[in-house]
Amino acid sequence: MKIRVVNKSDFKDIYNLVKESFKTAQVSDGNEQDFVLELRKRVSYIPSLEFVAEEQGKLIGHIMFTKQAVDLEKGKLKALLIAPLCVDLAYRNQGIGSKLMNYGLMKAKELGYDTAFLVGNPEYYQKFGFLCVTNYNLKNMTTIPDKMVT
């Protein structure tokens, strides 16, 4: 398995991968594939922080990191939003999601980012050091339940 930066030629396959992967997700609104398209249009999109896992020419996993503004009393925090992370159903429970997450976090750190947020299953993301925003006295400005924002 190889992890690499996304090419524009991957976009259609990523759309399908995200759509299929989230059909069985514990947390999903069914529109994650469209969210990926929307994120790529924003000024917060960082092409060098969108990755795929590839096995023998087939895309089996995807993760992307985009800039996320966080206003603090002391000023702005340079942070990222991680969304979405997905793995093809046939390749789950093999550590691919963990490898994508760890690789992406390493590359983000190389670019000077040391804070990231995401929406997802808190039990899964705790193993990467993520905690609910409520642990940091941060106000969640979305309609997403606090327990799902880490």
C-alpha cells in the first residue's frame, strides 16, 4: 500500500470511494462526497494535504486537511479541519485509516500546523490524541453534537 498526494485525475474515484465508504459510517449525513467537492473550492483547501491510500492502482482510502480558523481571546489559532477520512469497505480493519491519519498529521506538522479538529466517532479518534472540544472549553459553533467534535 502506498500513500500519496491526490492528483486531479483521482477526483472521480475519490468521490465514489467517499460515497460508498460513508454508507456504513456511524456518523454520516450521506453527503460527505459533496462536502469534499465543496472543500476543494474554498480558499482553505490545501492540495498538498489531501491524500489517498493506493493498492495496486486502486484507491482504497482518502483523507483531507483544510485550514480552519479558530478565534481565541489571545488571537487566531493556526488549525486544520480533518474531513473526511474513509477506507474502502473491503480494506477496513487493516490499519489503513490509521496510516492515513498518522501520515497526514505528520505532513501537517511539517507545514507548521499543530492543531486539528474533526467530526467523528470519539472512541476511534482518541487513539490519535483527539479529545472532545468541551475538554478545552471551546464553543462549538455548528449544529453537530459536541460529543462528535474532537
